[in-house]
Amino acid sequence: MSARILVVDDLAPNLHFLEVKLAAHYYDVLTATSGVEALEIADNQIVDLILLDAMMPGMSGFEVCKRLKSNPQTWHIPVVMVTALEESRDRIRGLEAGADDFITKPIDDFNLMARVKSLLRLKMVTDQLLSHTGNTIERSKPVLDELSQRAGNILIVDDNERKMEFLAKSLKANNNIAMETDPVVALKKAIRADLTIVSLISEKFDGLRFCARLRSEARTRDLPILAIGQVDDEARLVRAYDIGINDTLMRPIEAQELVARVSTQLKRKFYADNLKENFNESLEMVVTDPLTGIGNRRYMDRSIAPLFAQLSDTGSPFSLVVFDVDKFKRVNDMLGHDVGDKVLQEVAARLATNVRSIDVLSRYGGEEFIVAMPDTKQEDAMMAADRIRALLGGSTIKVGRKAINVTISAGVAEVFDGDHFRDVFKRADDALYRAKQNGRDRVEAAIIKKAA
């Protein structure tokens, strides 16, 4: 289903005008002729964006907006105030009521669609973030409010310092502002920005080319761009959107309009960043052992697959080492599971600091750890495993006031072409069993059966 837009206006010609314009872009349009009707629709139907006339009889658009933003079920829906009013106090009143943006009548198609697309992108990211919080829309509000109140790092790029100062003055109360007239220097500064405001009408550099450079660089590809242009230069503005800018602002610039545009882009950036952090954290949880912080069994299974492929393609050898903490059950039984957990954490830390950066380490279950050693034959893996065994067993592990002597045993097996992981693991595990049987605190090699 396409985005659903609710248009609210007490005049039928205005409703019809916006309905036709939006339907031409394949949006699903709902209409309301009063504030009461609008609130009812928003409360009972799925709505992605509301275009709200400011001046209506009975309940004004300002009052409707306040009620929408105070309703636990509708506060997250972006609202664009549509008004013929041009005085600053009325725009301020709209923003104070909670409006996300506004359009002044008579409405031109370009500005209308720019506002609609920008705020629908915000709504999409908002919905994604709400779904990831695992809470209701009402309970998620504090999370999004906290993100929205972050100070943004804004980079303004223009060849006119006076115009940049005007923008900075309007934004610096809640944000960190950097200004730059040199596009080469600006490209470097943009890496640390949350939003870039770029003039498309600068005389000393090509604003469109600068925007294209931002989009072509990996580190700034997702950086929001707010482009400043002229109303009568639609061709340049269309080209800017083709390049990938996020929104536009027309000169002469109204401070309230600037604040609204910037707020929308920063919200979207912060919400998207939070989504990315949540995704990375979730991904890390999938492959990380929660007790020790090193990889888990799933991490090992995924990480070792390329080594098998490399062995098959190039014959590059690698070996598997299975470590096991000696008499770990006694530690748990005598000192408790909390102490046992601390021991496992310390063993994991010491293993992690004594294997190579190319080695793959994981906790495979219980007190058992596995290290896959690329480009390593069995005899070399034996020496490496024995070195680790001696280092770990040669010092005590301190847990509170207790000093615990811990040793480890290991089994080592080289991987041969045609092997599957289960085959190699069994050989290494059998070698580990022999190390345990032969007195522990030792390393044993897998028995290689020679072809007859």
C-alpha cells in the first residue's frame, strides 16, 4: 500500500486540489473537512502524513495539531501546516503547536512534493525505530524525544559569509555549527557532520558538484543534505534531487522554516543512526558469547567456512585447537558458579590476547574454547597451543580475594582437503580427551591415519 495522507481543509476546492495533486503521485488520500473529523480519522485509521489547514471554523488547525501531538496514538504522525498566513508569529505558533513543517498558499507543486517526500521519509524511519523498541507507540515516545533533542553537528557551505552567519544565528541555540567557504575543506569537515546545508547559488563553487561529491564518498553517502536555492530555478533544484539531496530551502529564508527543515533532517539522521546501532548490537549478540564477550559457536561456524573454501581452492593449510579448562566442575562445585564465570571470563581474555589477529577464537560451549589457525600446519599449531597452555597455567587467576590456579588442556588437528568441520572437530576433541587421560595441563595432537 502506498503512503496514506490525510488532507484537512474546510473548503472543498482546496481539498480537491490537494487530493488531485497527491493522487497523481500515487498516494492514498483521505480527506476531512473539520478538526473533529480529522482527529477521529487519525485516531482510527493508518495515517502517514497530515496536511492541515491552519485557519478553520470551530477548531483551528493549531488546536488540531496540539491534540494530535498530545495523543499517545498519533504523536508520531508528521504534520504539515497549510496556511495563507505569512507572518512569523503564525509560523512560530504552528511550530509551538507541534507542526513539523508548513506550506504557504498558494501552493506550488514542487514545494508541496518536497515537503511530502521529506516527511514521509521521516515517518518511515520513525516507524522502523518504533518497531525496534519493542514497546507501544506511547511508551516509545521518551526514546524518540531523547533522540530528537540531541545537538546536531551542522556544516554550512556557502561563499557568502554574511548569509552563513544568518543561518548559524538561527540554528546555534540547539546545535553545533561549522561554516566553510572552501568546498575542498568542507568535504573533509562533512565526515563529522550530522547535516550539511549547501548553497546551490554560490558564485565561487558549484553547489551541485559539491553535493554529488558528498554522495559519491562512502563516509558521507548517507549524510543529509539541505540545499538552498532560488524559487525560479526549478531545473537546478530538480537536478539536486536527482543527485540525492534530502530537502530544499528557498531564498529569502525564513528562520522558522529553516528550523523546521533542519529539525526534520536531524531527526531522520538520529533515528537512522539509532536503528543502525540497534542492528549492529543485535548482530553482535547473535554471534557473541554473552559471558566472555568472544565469539560463540555460531560465530565459529560462520568464520571457519571461508577457511575450508580457501583450503579447497589454494591448498592453504589450517588447524583447529580445542582448549578445555581442567577440573572446571570442581571450581563450580567448591567456589560457586559466580567464581566459575569469572574464571571463564579470564581464560577467554587470556586466550584472546595470546592468539594472532588472523586466528578465529570462540567459546564453543561450557568450559570449551576453539581456535582456528589459518596457514598453520599441525606441528606449528601444537607449538602455539603449548605456548598458550604454559602462559595460562603459569599464573593464578584472582577472583576477589581468592587466587585460583587454573590449567588447560588442548587437542590439535590439521584440516585436510575434503574434511568437514565435524570431522576435524572430532579429531581435535579425541586428542583433547587423550590430553585429559594423560594427566591434564598438556597438548595432544590428532592421530593422522596414513593411507594404506
